Amino acid sequence: MPTVKETFEAMAGRFRADKAAGTNATIQYDVSGDGGGTWHAVIKDGACTVSAGAATNPNLTLQIAGQDWLDMLSGKQSGQMLFMSGKLKIKGDMGLAMKLGSLFQM
């Protein structure tokens, strides 16, 4: 099982440019608990870069515990269920949040 940090290090390589036409956004991920931290992804002109640290002005911010993040990526939990149970908090562009799963190959 990868660590939270490893999932973010691999994220840009899992980006699906074919699904991102017209998407230009900055997404911040605030991951709490063991191995947590803050990362942000910038999607622009069909490319994605992921960096450690906070974004200046994100279009979307996701807050989630580290284990829930890993469970979501592995398919043990769905983002929708985590959101409905309050374990995934979303601030900003809800339309972008709904589209996130299709932008990255899991």
C-alpha cells in the first residue's frame, strides 16, 4: 500500500489529458493524520503538475484524513460516500470536484 506522499508523487503520471479538455484549475488537498500534509495540483492546457504545499488561490480544496484518502484511491471507499458521511470536505467548485475522478487513472 502506498503512502499518502507516494500517491501525490505519482498523481501527475496518472493524469488523463484526454479527459481534461477545457479544464484549467488549481486543486488543493489538505490531508490530515498519519503521513498527511498539503499538496496542490495545477491543471492547465492539458497538463498537470503536483507540488507539496498550499496553493495561492485554489478553485477547489479537499480536506480528508490520510487513511480515508488511501481507501478512496484503492477503491475501498467512494468519494461520494466519504463526502456524505462528512469525512471528505469540499470547498469551492463542486462541478470540478465531481469531475476529478475521471481526470486521474486509479
